[in-house]
Amino acid sequence: QVQLVESGGGLVQPGGSLRLSCSASGGPGSTSAMGWLRVPLGKEREVVARLRWNEHHTWYADSVKGRFTISGDNGENTVHLQMNNLKPEDTGVYYCNLNDGEYFGKGTPVIVSS
């Protein structure tokens, strides 16, 4: 059974930084991508960043470009999201996902507030 476990969320002041991490276990045998999406309170979910193992290609939502960086290790099935210059609108629950949404973690909350 595939399990994704996120960590690193919390409360931070505007302008601060957080680093989210996610580790996948239990398979599947092959993975093509890992990424992060978020669900702000009362809003639609938004894909934040994606890392495709092939050529290590990265993609970011316009709202986080230049502030967030995704990285990971294909062999370890781990992915990280470095979030800098955080803004109140970044507040939400962040979910790690595997293979473009085939599997999801339970989420970790990020609260950006003074």
C-alpha cells in the first residue's frame, strides 16, 4: 500500500520560510513525478509545483514562481518544497502527490500570519 507522509508545515510570519518534505513508501514500482498542491481555506485546490523525474523537469504555478523551489530524489521517492518570502495567501493545507495525483498524502498545514 502506497503511503505518502508530509512534514514541515507550521506557522510563519509573512516574509518567512518553510521547507516541506514528503516521503513515499510501499511502492509503486515506478514513479514519473512527485509534486505539491495546496487547498486554501474556502478555495479551490491549486497545483503548486511538480517535479518530473525524466530530465528532472520542474513546473511551478505563477503564484509561487521565484519564491518556491521543488527538489527530490527519485531513488528515495522523496520530494521537498522550499518556500521563501511566504505571503498570507500561501496559507492552506499542502498535499504531496505521486504520479500526478495517483496518490496523495494526508497534508500538512501552512499558516502565514503576523
